[in-house]
Amino acid sequence: MKSQRLAVGLMIGQAVLFAIETAMIHQIGSRGSAMQLSLLRGGAGVTLVVLLSGATGWSVIKTDQLPLQLLRGLVSALYLWVLIYSFAHMPFADATAISYTQAAYIVGFSALILNERVTTLRWIATAIGTVGALLIIKPAFLDRNVVYVAALLGTSLNGLAFVLNKYLQRPGGDSELTTMFYVNAIAVVCNLPVLATTTLPEPDVWPWLSGVLIFGPVGMYLGIVAVKHASASSLGPYTLLRLVIAITGGIVLFREIPDLLSWLGVVAILSSCLLALAPGSPRAGSIEAPSKRR
């Protein structure tokens, strides 16, 4: 129970940081390319690993799961391009709504990859949370073009990455810092070509870059640590908390009072988080531990 509470706390922290990051990415818009922002985010993530690794130093890059780490990193890089592109080229409400379908992907991949026992109640919790998100965002979905399709399919990559975090940290596996390193190092490598094709962002964009330089990397790390302490499927609905936090921020900072549908959405999301914590632990021995390092 203590581990579950820690995981929930970390997911709440991630929700706060990601809400700030996505708002800043939207503010940047087309003034920063997806690859450019991804490169900055990846470099900041590697820097965070260096700062947190301390005395362990280069030992953080040691892994017995290199192919899987490379896959995890590539999945994350692809999704980051989708995320940044969708928030820069779609209405904010529509891009946000599509990004929250990751909760359903997380539950599905948890069952397929981790062999977690996903109960009917947990599926219901995910559905309730997704409906709550739609009530808050009220997406229009008027421009049904290829960007929307790419965003919807690309969001599955984020659900897959979330579940792979859990798989990589199964007993005897890699540490959270090792996973964090490879995710961001691969993002840097994949986006290096942008240095030859674009210039630095304009000065008026720099204040908004803190979203990808600070809030994004720290939020990613909190999520990687969270899945170490709880089943992935139970944490899926907590990815929706960004909306509740955004509404809270609007009330506190701007005195914006939500409408009735938004309040219903908040209740639905909070209810889904509570339902997801109902008993439904992974099957014993469902995830085999990798061979121990020599």
C-alpha cells in the first residue's frame, strides 16, 4: 500500500509538470520545430540523469537489455515528435483530447505485454476517465485530416512506452536512471540532424523553452519511477489528472469557474483514479526476471 501511495504521488507530480510543458509547447507553436524541441528535451533529460547519478557515474549506462532499451527510446522519440507536432498544428482542445486516449492504450498493453490481470472494473475506470476528459476538453474535431489520424495512432506509442518502463524495471532489470538515460540519449541521436537544417529559436521563444528543458524531463523521470512501485494498468487513469490540475490552476490563478460539464468531467476523472486502485494485481510470476548481471 505504501508503494502504491508513492506511485500515485509521483503520477500527480508528473501531471502537474506535463500540464505546464504542453501549455508551453502550444505557446511556442510553429516557432519551434518538433525535432528541435525534441533535441532540447532529450539533452535536458541526459543532463538530469548525470545530475542524479552522482557517484555511480557511467555505470548508469550498463544494461543487459540493450535491444529493449533501444526500442523504448525509439518509441519515445517517435511519440515526442507526434506530441509536439500535434500541439503545434491542431486546436489545443483537440490535441489534448487525443493525447488522453493513452490511458486505454496503457491498460491494453499492460495485459498484452506485462500479463497484468486487468479487471473489468479497471477497464470501466479507464472508460470513465476518458469520458471525463472529453467533458472537460469539449473537442470540436472539425478538421478530420491526416494530422488527427497521426495523433491518434501516435498516442499508442506513449502507452507502449509507459508499459515498457515497467517491463524494463522488472526484478533484476534496469534502474530508473538507466531507462531515463537511454530514452533521452536516443532522442538526442534521432534529432541531431536538425542542427544542420534550423537555427536557434527566436529570443521571444526562449522563456517558453523551460517546458521542454525542465518540466518535461523531470515529469518523465517521475513517471518512470512511479511504474516501479505499482502496476501499470492501475496508473493509467492518473495520466488524465493534468486536466483536473489545469482546471484547478484556472480557478486559483484566473478566477475561471468551470461549467457544469467540466465539473462532471473532474468528478469522472477522480472517480476513475479511485476505481483503478481496486484489487487487480498482476499475476504472480507473470513477468520473468532477466538474467542477473555477472
